[in-house]
Amino acid sequence: MPPPDPVARLQPAFLVGMVVAGLAAALKAGLERVRVK
């Protein structure tokens, strides 16, 4: 078996980080909208 590609190994973590960041941004925007009201 060839050694795992570092980029291939990091891609899932990168995607998870993007999803978490997107959810956090949406949550923050939602909280700010509620506060404005």
C-alpha cells in the first residue's frame, strides 16, 4: 500500500471545518437578527 497522500488525508477535516464554520456563521447571523428585533 502506498503511503496516504497528506492532501487526501486533510480534505475530510477541511470539509468538516468548512461546514462547522458555515453553521457557526449562520447561527451568529440568526442571533444578531433576533437581537435587532
